[in-house]
Amino acid sequence: MTQKTLSKQDTINRRINETLKVLEEVKHQTELIELTAELIINAFKAKNKLLICGNGGSAADSQHIAAEMIGKFYRIDRPALPAIALNTNSSIITAIGNDFGYDRTFLRQVEALGEKNDVLLAISTSGNSENILEASKLAKQKAMKVISLTGDTGGKLKDVSDVTLMVCSKNTPIIQNAHITICHIICELVENEF
């Protein structure tokens, strides 16, 4: 009994400490976080929108951030800000996946919804998710700004992004812990301008 309790406590402490270490590294990216917020603020002020995409846990983060922008982060006394999570419509995702292939699930939506000076927030812990890469490449062709949230190397995504926020880890859940922290900070900075 004591051995199992210690093992659970060790797991808890190890994961908390790992997250704290990664967040300490994120402190070195404050200028990139501010730049990211500025790109989104400028888009909103110019009546453009934010498109967000991710797979799995990053899909959940995409929905979360869109909800913060449209609803509220802290303040209810500001206008709704136009943000769309591209992974939320299962009919669109499955139709595109079936008819065109999964690698085009977000590309087709960027094609339909993305406009010049919009922002695509591309979330991929590896930086190599094919459907995220394809959407990002098209976004660049459409003169959109591409911001990526990745793990430690940035993967292929860093090469097609205007700004890449790389979290110094290879551990997917730990990267996602940092991604949501970064996104919450961005939400606050954006909201403060409206």
C-alpha cells in the first residue's frame, strides 16, 4: 500500500516538476508571445479573423482558444472576436477526409474561409502533422499570417510559419500544458486591446 502511494506521489511530483521546468523555458519566448498577440490584435482591428487548427489534444486547445476569443477570457465588456476552430465540424472533417484525404482536412477549410491578412494558429506538438502543414502552406499562399505552436524542434511547421513558439520538450502532454499556458497569455493580451 505504501509503495503504491509513493509511486503515485512520485508520478505526480515528476510531472509537475517537468511542467514547471518547461514553463521556465517559455519565459525566454516572451517577445515571440507578444509578437503573436500583436499579429492577432492587428488582424482583429483590421476586421480579419483567426483560424485555429490542431489534432487530438491540440484540437481541444483550438476549440478552447476560439471560445475565449468569441466569448470572453476575463472581460465580458468587450466585443466578440472572430475566431474559428477548424476541427469542430465533424461532417466537414469526415467529408474532406473521405473525399480528399485526411491531409487536406484543414487545407480545404483555409481555402474556403481564409482571406488575406487573416491569421492561422497552427498547433502541432511534433510540428510535422501533415494536415496542419498543408493548411499552413496554403495560408501563406493566401497572404495570411501563420503562427505555430510546436514542441522542441518546431518540425517542418517552423519553415512555413511567420512565428513559431517552440516548447522545449518531446513529451506531448507536457508540451500541451505549455501550449495552453501560452494561449491563455495571448488571449489576455488580445482581450486587453478591445
